[in-house]
Amino acid sequence: MFIAQEGSLSPNAKSLKEIDSGVFEIRVAYRTDAYRAVYTVKIGDRIYVLHCFQKKSKRGIETPKKEIDIIKKRLKMARELEKDYEQKN
């Protein structure tokens, strides 16, 4: 995430364009497990971490629908937070 805070894209980051063009997923492997962190950088000047989870799907690399639904819900919430922030300042 530090690389994203500096305005760069991590070599481990992958765009999740099926959700939105400014949403990225960082993939990390630890031992025999796979983890994902999903964040967005196109809402104001902030980085919103939308979701972190352990990938348990045995059906390939596709992100499970349950996780996609959570990410979409939190992206909507992040946009609302940013809108409220802009209205107050």
C-alpha cells in the first residue's frame, strides 16, 4: 500500500476493471495460502482499502462473487464518504 500512497502502482497490483477502472488488487502468497487486498486510488486524494481476504477458491484465479459484492458495496460507501467530505470543506 505504501507504493500506492506515493502515487505508483505496485508490481503485485492488478486492475479490477470489471469493478471500476480505479480499483486494484494486490496478490500476496504466504506459505500455501493466497491473500488479496483491494483498494481504490481515484476518489479524491485518498486511498481507500476496500477489502482484504484470504482467497480460498479452488476454481482458478477468479475472485469469488461474494468478495466482489463486498468490494462493490464498500466502493459505493467510499464514494459517499468522499462526497460528504467535499461538501463539508
